[in-house]
Amino acid sequence: FVMLGEIGLILLVIEAGIDIDLTTLKLIGSRGMLIAIVGSVLPIAIAFVIAIALDPTNIQSAIAAGACFGPTSLGIAMNILRQGKIVNTPVGQLIVSAAVIDDMIALIILSQLGALAG
């Protein structure tokens, strides 16, 4: 089932990548990166602090809890943007690029957590 989930994630990111307009993405650039980092790091930090407050001895669980709160649901965001017909606007591209970066940050954290545990 893990392999099936990974395939689904890859297909979702590819689908989002197909809808990204590179010229608009170049205009967004650093602003999209900043929104993605703040939008990902803030929930991760809040969940980490709450998990540490509940159990200060279990750092790995706190990191995992933080990483679970980081990603944005790319599938839901893409569906809403398509229905509103704003995927190819600068705001739509900003949301899509921030969601992709958020997901990548969370996946990196979770993969590193797996390396620490194992």
C-alpha cells in the first residue's frame, strides 16, 4: 500500500506541474517561496511545540506531529482553483507553487525522520 500511495503522490504533483505556467511562476518567484516557507514552517513549529509540551521526552514524535501539520492539500487546492477558473492567474499560480513547496518541505522532514529512526 505504501508504493500505491507514493505513486498517487507522484501523479498528484505531476498533475499540479502540468497546470503551472512557467512564465507566471517566474514572476511569483521569491514571493511564492516566502509564502510556502512561512505557511509550512509556522504550522510545523506550532505542532512541534504543542507535542513537546505534552511529552518533552519524545522528540521524534514531536517532529512527526509537526511534519503532519505542514503540508497543504494540493489535490483540494487544485480542485478549488479549477472550479473557480483561477488556476492560470498569478494568484492561482502562487497558491499552487506554495502548496507544492509545502508538500516538499513536509516530505523532506518525514524522510529525515525515517532516517533518524532507523
